[in-house]
Amino acid sequence: MTTQRQRFFLFVFSSVVSTLACGSETDAPEKAMLQLSSAAPISEISKYFANRYFPSDVVHAFTTEFGDDVDCIPFLAQPALRRPEMRGYKPQLAPTNPVSIQFAPPASGRTRITFDIGYRGYDEHGRVRKCPPDTVAMKHYSETMHLGFTSLKQVFAKQPTDIAPRIGSTQLHQEVIAGLHIDNWGVTGGFILWNPSVDRYNEFSLEQLISYGTNAGALQTVEAGLQVYPTKYGDSATRFFIYSTTDNYNTGCYNNECGNFIQTPGTFCLGCAVGPYSIQNGQHYYIDLATWKDGDAGNWWINFADHWIGFFPRDNFHNPGLWNSASDANFFGEIIDQNGATLGHTKTDMGNGVFPGAGDAAEIVWMQDYPRYGSGFVTQNSAYFGSDDRYCYDGVAPSYNTGDHEHFYLGGPGYNANCQ
């Protein structure tokens, strides 16, 4: 079940202790602060993030409504454009041929989260929550982030790499997936926003969409979604994330941390918390997300709440790979189980922790894809559906109705009488 408590963690390098502090499920995400031992050495991680941009680049700073510290830096000073190979590159500010996307409309009991949620008004220091023109918003790096990691490889990895996959009937990495094998230029859907309980600090729970292809057997991806990942972000808030890999997850990174994504000017922070959370058997809140390739020769763009927030350059990818198009358009839920073979299955939620058919389960609505050379996004008729272990997490094969269009229920509580 979705918890009514926020987790707060105290990390030191010799031990990890977690405690719970009460917080309303209906409130906006609250930032869970972490404290670092004063004896801890400065790591390669801290050094790396300290050099992504310079303090002198920050022209404005503020704290979001959900507690994230944000730095506004000049568009051309962002990490992706500081890479030596990007010297002379002329970045786009918008797609060449912007596509119109028909997102899920608000409905009774379902409210759309707008682009400005989290960035309204002034923070507690009287600073306007808005970046100046021609700047981009960067999540301010803090020593409270990434404290479960010991290397940049772990920071950049899609899933934790410090513990080997568990032995048994279930896996370290578990999914419930729906999708379509189709030559495509993108995928879009509306995600009902929840705050899943994560059992261990080095586990995560996410829902996402993905466009992917393969090059010489290696997966290449463009991904966007919602995630709770305490050891990465330092709290148990639900956050928007992006991810991309070009070589089957051997390399790649979240949220432009390795400089593989170019943000467009504006007030939007990759990796920042989102809200409000949906209420079990009550009001639902949802976020529209999309990937889209600007034609064969174009870049791979990410859309959040009907705004183009930036792109993965086409030159990141290979042919076939994602150079011209993607081969599959998928939606899925995913969790990490770090308990190992002897501790039993994790209690980490997928979605809101409810099995489809057993109550108000997590849902993705208005699932659409953009066929290559097509004229727009069309309703996806998902051709495949599956769950790694339906006794722990399950879904209901996507179906169509007039309110939700093509939609997909998914989720589960993990550990239960049939999942141990």
C-alpha cells in the first residue's frame, strides 16, 4: 500500500540507519534531509558534480515548492554544451517540426498536473521561483545525494550495481510491461502520480515510458518517468526523471548528469520532486509525458506537461539503434529488490502497492505512439504484455475506453503470502 509516512535517512559511511517521520499522503512531497558524517572524505562524486558548472555561472537560485534547491545558469553554460566535442554545436531551442500531442483531458476525479507546479510564487527567502530568460534550471548538488554510491559508475547506472542479483524465483530487477514492436518516432501517456513505499534505501520504484532500438545487439533508449530512489536523491519523494543509454546500460545516465541531454531555456528541473500525490480511492493527479523524434534527421525530444524541456542529440545514437527511429514503444513499472536470497522478497511498492483488480491500482492512460513517417500520435494497441512475477507485481493487459483511451493498470505490494 502507498505509505502515509515519508522516509528520512541518516547516512554515514560505516552504517546506514533509517527512520520514519509522519507526513500526509495528500501533501506535496516533503524533502527528506540527510546528514553526512563530518569525517567523510570528499569523493570523486562530489568533485565531479562540483565541476559540472561553476558558482560564478549561477545567476539566480531558489527553492521549489517541494523543497529542491535550484540553480539557474546560462543556457550555453549547461553541462552538455561544455563538453569539448560540443564546441561549435548550435543547439535547438524547439523542435524543427513541433508535433501536436492530444494528451489525456482532465476528468471527474482526475486532475492534470501543470508545468508550473513546484515553481509558483516565492520561496521562504523571498526569491522568485523562476529562472531568468536564456537560462536553464539545474538541481543543486548536495552532499545529501548519492550517499549510497561509491563511484560515478554507480551514480550513472540505471539500477544499483553494488549488490548482485538475488538467487531464487524472483530477480533483482522486476518489471510489469506493456508495449508494441513498431517503427516509431515516440510514445506518450498520462501517469497517475503516486508515492510508492520503498523498503530499502538502495531500492527504487518507478513508472516510465521508453522508446528503444538496438545496435549490434546493444540496447539504445530514450526514457522518461516518475521514480522514488532514496539512495540517489536523498529522500523518498516521487521525482521526474529522464534516462538514456547507447550501449545496453553499460554507460548512460539519469537527468543529464553525464551531459548527454540539452535542456531548453526555462524553469524546469530534471530530477526534482513533483506533486501532489493521488489519494487512494479519491482524487487522482496525473502528469503527461512524451518522447518524440523530430523526423529521421531530428533529435529525440522529451515533453513534460505539454512543454518541450530538451533533447538527446541524434549524434548520441547509432544506426540502426535510435539514429533514425525506435523499434519499440513501451510503458512499464519497475522495482529493485535488494534483499538477497535469504531475506525474502522486498516490500517495495510498484505503483501505489495495489494489485490491479484488488482496488484503486496505479494506471497509465491515453497510451499513444507515433509511427515512423506518420502524421501524429495514435492510440497504441499494445501487442505484448507481461510481468516478471505476477505474484509480487502484476498488471491488466491494456484495453480501450472512451475516458482513458488505451490504458494500463499495474502494481503490487511485493512481499505477500504468495510472494516470499
